[in-house]
Amino acid sequence: MTAAPDIFARAGDGAWEATPDGNERRIVCWTSELMMVEFRFEAGGVGWLHEHPHVQSSYVAEGAFEVTIDGRTERLEAGDAFVVPSGLRHGVKALEKGRLVDTFTPFRADFLPPADGSGAD
């Protein structure tokens, strides 16, 4: 993945990388206004509770997840979706192997490699 916007994506595009919480993600496509990222989870995988200034919408592409947003927890399955308003604490637990497709506005600069090419911190 380069540090320049990619506005078209194919199924095999984008390198999978490990996330700090032990799952995997790949940037699908992005502009400075919007970013789409796919996340993979093994059964039992947890997306730690966290918050960020970006508005996030997520689509459950595969599997089932326990999703917590601002203290409210719901079970969501393939075909379901959720929105996380800016600044709300949220996280997920994979109840089975699954994938989430997340969009963020504005884009997540912290997901991009450094411009100097030195790799992630």
C-alpha cells in the first residue's frame, strides 16, 4: 500500500497486516475524505475497546460479532451493520470467524505507512 490515495480496488488488492489486538486488516481504498478497510478475525478474536475522532460505519461481511458501542452491546451477523459516531468508545468480539468492512471519515492516516517508507511504528 502506498501513501497515495487509491480510489479503485480489486478483491486481491491490498496487503493484509497484523493489528495491535491480534487480528488482520487491509486498506481497500481511500481518499482524504473517506477510507474503506477490511478486518479479519478468528473465532474469539477481539477488537479492543477504543475511540477515535473519525466517524465509522461497519458492515458484517462474514461471521457473527458482539459489538459494543458506548456501553451498549448487540449481536450482529453477516449482512448487519453499525455506525460509531465520533469519539464513542467501541469494540468487537468475533463469536465465530468473520470479516468486517469498515469505512472511516475522514481517512485514518494512522493506518497508512509513514511517508518516509520506514514502516509502521
